[in-house]
Amino acid sequence: MPDWLVLGLWLSVAVAVVITGIFLVGARLFPTRRATNATYVFGEGKRRTEIRQYLRAIGEDFAEDHFVAGQHVAFYLPKRDVAITFDARAFFRIEKSETYAVLVEHEMPGYHLGDRLPFETPKLGDEEEVDTTRAAFAVLGLPTNATLSEIKSAYREKVKDVHPDHGGTREEFQRVREAYTTAKRRAS
């Protein structure tokens, strides 16, 4: 083997060891934040958790990820023959059967499910009576009579601060996005 090839191999091994060492030291000094059960922090996972908690609080038996009328649903209440889904297509297909179908939007808090169920649900003492519109405008730092252009402008500014790529957290970013959606719907 030529000397230059042996030298090149030794140098590449040495560089690889140095780079590996840098990454190991960096991982020790700056550990990454691990989100526990991150899929259930926001989005559909958060709604599933809220609905699960609500159904348990009202004492209703349920099955998760169940098939009803050939459609996959998030929750099924067997005693009441009620299917709860996030999928609009599944909702409309189930609606044609004898099963009562409930469509839940991703923005709807779990405790509002009782308003959509076809039976009387007990009023829970810890249900929040929060004006979501006022809360949305407060997150954006705007008065409730703000115009659509003011809402868009405030959203663009706020999202710069809370975006995960710019030092914010996913939870903050999601809260600002949901506030923007609510405020925009109110202004239109």
C-alpha cells in the first residue's frame, strides 16, 4: 500500500474520532428536551385525551379506535350506539346508518362534547366557562373589535417569537395558531 493512502486512512479515522467526540460532548452539555407523550400534547391527540377524560368524568363506557358501519371512529359508546369521529367522511357514512354519529373538530375542547351528544349529560363543576374568542384575541394581544388585517399582522409578529425554530415551544406555537384561527373566524 502506498504511504499516502495509509496516511489518508489514518487522518480520516482521526477526524472521525474527533467529530464523534465533539458530538458526544455537545450532547452532554446541551441535552435535547424530550417531550413525554408528545403526540398527546396538542392536535388530535390532545382532543382524544380531553374526550377520554370527559367520558370518564360523566361515567360513560366507551371503546377507542372502533369500527362502526364499516368506518373507523375514534370513540364508540356501545350502550348508546353513538360514534364519535374526527373524520368528516366517516361521519357522513355513519350518519346513514342507525348509529348516531358525532363529528368533533380538532379545535373543539373535549368538555364541549356533551353539547353534541344525543342524550342528557351531567354538568360538571370544573367545566370552564371561557370565552374562547376573547381568549384568542388576548393571546394575539388585540382588542376583540380588531380587523382581519390587524389580526393577520399580529399573528405574523407573534408567531416569529413562539415558532420552535426561533426558540419557542411547540405548545406556544400551537396556541398562537389556534388563537389566530378563532380570531380570524370571528372577524370574517
